[in-house]
Amino acid sequence: MFKKQIHQTTRSEGPWDGGRRIVVDFRTTGDPVPAVLLVPRDRTPAPAALLLHGYTSRKEHMSEGVGAALLERGIASLSIDLPLHGTRNDPVQAQASRNPLALVKIWRQALSECSLSLRYLAARPEVDGDRLAVAGYSLGSFLAVLVAAQEPSVRALVLASGGDLPSGTPLAAVARTVADPLRAIRKLDGRPLLMVHGRGDRTIRPDQAERLFAAAQDPKELRWWNAGHILPPAAIGYAADWLAENLDESEERTGTGG
């Protein structure tokens, strides 16, 4: 199938601790996607992860947290601003998005941009396109599991403070017709999954995490932390180590090592 050419604009580029930090916009024919790319200095091509932030957050939060931890382990990362977030924050459009039809359109736009982001990552010369992962936090975790289900290029998946939709509400029943995490996670087909979650999370409750985890196939791991919705730095470090191990194993399985 013909894929549209990706157009890139580099906003800034410079050294970063352990590598380089590149601020870019990229697009095909739609809105430009603002992103921060971190690439390791001494490992090319490197495995890479697409990082998806939570509600009201922005790309810098993921880049400076998870992205920095991955860079220490020789893993590149691409953190993007989702629609209506970060540099794309638009109060007028945000108000309009309260309409259910507009919200569905924005959700589908976000999924399309996640797929485009994986294509962009794989096309970078610093990145090994056979070793890509997705990591999402909160809202980003819902997107992460859906994009992993539809993109076979994703070799590993991390969901932080994520889970199934809340049960027993009319809104959840309607939302599931558009985005069903349970159906999506069953499509991972044996690709490794890590979930990290707080026992005291009141935003995405532990039972939602357990329900999603139960629907997934092996290999999978659910790691609990004594925290709420915001996870401690130790959880970030654990997830970064897990990704490094699983992406290296992916290299061994596919025989892409040099």
C-alpha cells in the first residue's frame, strides 16, 4: 500500500546528556505533529520507543522523564504533543471537542498520528525500525494499547497508570464502541507487555488495571507500586530496564544485530 511522504521541520538540535535532543514537527497532509526526539550518542541504529503523555500533559514531561531514563540505557525516544495538548493547546477547539462527534474525530486523529509517529521513528537513520516500542501514561496508555494492536512494528508495550475503561456506566459502553482496550490488548499476539500501576490510584483504579491485564496473553507483567495515579521515579527506572531487556531480546529474535 502506498504511504504518503513524511515532511519534517527541525526546530532545534543540540547535545543532551548521553546523546542529542532534536525538536521537530512532522506531517504528511494533516496537522504537523510537534515532537522531541532523543537519540543516544554511541549506539546507532538504536532501539526506540514512542512516548505518549497523559491528559493535560505535554511531550516534555515524557521526554524529560521516561525519555531521559531510556537514553541512559541506549534507547532513543520520540515524545509527541497529542491533539489539544502542549503547543497544540487551543481553548476554542477544546471547548468544541466536548461534542461527542468532535471528540471521536480527535481520538481518531490521535491514533492516526501515533501510527505516523512510528513510521517517522522507523525512518530515522539513528533508529532500528525493527525494534520499536510504545509506552503510554494514563490517557496515553489507552492510545498506546490501541496503536500497538494495529501496528505490528511495535515489539513491546508499556502501560503506566493504565487499564480498561470503567465498567457499569453508559458513557463507558459508548466509548467502548470507539476504543475498546480489552479487544485491542488481545491482538498483541504474544508481544511482551508491562503494566506499572499504583495500588492507591483513584483515577484509573486497580480493578481496571487487573481487568486489562487478565485479557492480555503472555508474556506479561503487572508491577504494583505504593502510589496513586502519579508513579514514583523507581517505576520509571523499572520500565526503562524492562524495555531495554525486551528490545534487546527482540534484536536476537529477528537477527537484526550488527
